Amino acid sequence: MEEIREVWGSNVDTELAFFDQCLNRFNFLSFDTEFPGFLRNTPRDASECLRYNDLKFNVDLTKIIQLGITLSDGNGIICSTWEFNFSDFDPEKDAHSEESIDFLRKNGLDIEKIRRDGLSSEVFVPKFMDILSRHRNIKWVSFHGLYDFAYVLKLLTDKPMPRTVFEFVEVASMVFGCVFDIKFMAKHCTGLLGGEIGLSRAAKILGVERKGAAHNAGSDSLLTASVFARMKMMPGFQEGVFTGCLYGISTRIGRRMKMVVPRYSQPMILPPFRPRPAIIFCGVPVIRPVPNIIIKNV
């Protein structure tokens, strides 16, 4: 199996060139971010307005540490995974949650090495944006991705978060276009706990194995891509039903923004599973038998 490709200041040009080449065929971009925690916690029952205000406060005042990207195609074939390590965050100077930094360290992030050997966002962003501009129909996939999209939006635009959630949706629609959030998808699937579920638990239910350590952006992006590919195998799955829907906000991101009201003409049922090589990880099938999953009418 292919290693997760770690990207530092010393190899960023080589890795971005390979990334550019892979985008010619693999247009599903599953991603995850690691960042230095929440400065302001949001109650579970918070309004959408309060939730976004807290997100803006947290993202504006903190810096991204890692960006994990996995490229795959519409048939679930995974190309490769990159883990970009950014040197911008300085734990001695920059705002962060000490508890979150300790948690990242316990899960294998070498914050000091990332600070010393990582790449600067000033170097990364122009090259990355130039690559994206040459490729059409990129589809961005996340799990519970509101904060992930916010950090990448801030990274790519070098601007504070928009003032309101609707302005955020407008800007995100222009930057990202087509987006998916697996947690939103899981919310409408019987068998996936109504969406009240983490990425690792969803993967376990669906029989998808993790490669690498949890809470590392590369491993999480790879698991996101594999879980998304597994869910796309459901008979009757329609991308358009979930395109633009992010868990936690009610307006779709995309070229034509509208309120999120996904509909199915009939429930989609995943029959008893028979292994078949529909999801391939570097030539190796990664599917296991899973319980019946039903996508509900909502």
C-alpha cells in the first residue's frame, strides 16, 4: 500500500507537481485539517448564527497546522494522500488551546518539527491555487467539515472569515463549487446513528479500515475518501441529493445556493453485502461485510 506522503518545505514543489498530475484523472478531493483547538466552545443547541459567530472567532484567531488531501475518482479508486505540514503556527506566540495541542501531540503530531521544517502558507497558496485553476469539476469531500472548509477558505483567501453565514456560503461557493459532508449524509442513513457519529465509528460500521493514526490530517482525509466511496456504492445513490450540504448550516454551498431540503423518491437500501472490488486502495480491496443501511426520506 502507498504511504501517506508527508509534505514539508523541502519537498513541496515535487509533491505539488505530482498532485497536479493526479488531478487530471482523480477529481474527488477528500480533505481534513488539524488546527490548534477552540478558543470559544459552542453549545450543542446553539443557533446557526451563534455557531457561525463562534466559528469566525475561532478561525480568525488561530492558524492551520496540517492539511490532509486524498484524491480519488468517481468509482472509488484512490490515487494518493498528501499531508501538508504548515510552519506558520508558533505555539510560543499564537493563540491556541493547550488541551488541544497536548491532544495532537499524544496522537503523533510533532509540533516542533512542523514549526521547524514545515512549509509556509505564503509559499504553498500561490502554487496550490495555480494548480486548482487548471482543473475543472473538482469535488471537495469532508466529514463534519464546516471548520475544515473555513480553515481552507482562510488559507486560500488570506482573509478573515466573512461576517455572516450567508456571506460565508457565497464565498465558499465561489472557491469550492461542489462540496460534500459525510456527516450530513450519515444523518439521513438508518444504521449510521442519525449522523451522531464520528469518522472512525462510521468507518467501522461500513467496514473501512484506517491507515495511519487518527487525528493526523493525512490519515483522516484517506479515511474520509474511503468512507465516501463506500457510501456511494449504495444502490440508487444520487450525488445531487447531498451536493452542497454541510452539517451545521442550512444553506447549500454551490453554484446555485438554496436551502437544504434533500429528497429521495424512494428509500435507498443497501442489500446484504457481497465483497466486490469496488473500492480499491492502491490495488487492494478495502471492503468488508456491513449491516443493511437505509437512506431515509427526509
